[in-house]
Amino acid sequence: MLSLSNPKVEFPGGDIGAVVSIQSDTYDFGEIKKGDNGTCVYSLKNDGFEPLIISKCDKTCGCTIPKCNHDPILPGETTEVEVTYDTNRL
């Protein structure tokens, strides 16, 4: 299971300008075998009133690779964070 928690975001309009909503912060692959597809996608939405900027998209271990869009996410717009789990690692 992968979990997306505490995304690093900037709030250009102050601490109440941009609000990030995550549709789901976990992804359950179920039983996954070595070499299987380990990619999942998280949907993020800016429910605030100012652009949302993801300034850092980092991993906490060597078994995952995140990919984030660093362009400003305007109010009401969504973006995706793709996370790949290396299923070849034990």
C-alpha cells in the first residue's frame, strides 16, 4: 500500500490562499508480485482561491518514484501525482 501524506506545497496568497484536496491518500495494490506494474495516480485539486504550487515532490525511500507537475494549479483545477513502486525490489 502506498500513502501520499503531507505534500509540500506553497501558498502564494498566504496560508489560506490555496487549499489542496486529495481524492484518496492511499492506494492498495492488493497482492502484487515481483515485476508487476507498481504505478498509481493520485488526484489533487486546488479548492482554494490562489494558485497552488507543488514545490517539492520527493520520496521517503528508494522503492518509490514520484512524478509531479510543478506548474501552478489554478483554483478549481486538478493535477495528478504519479507514484511508481519498484516491484523488482524485495
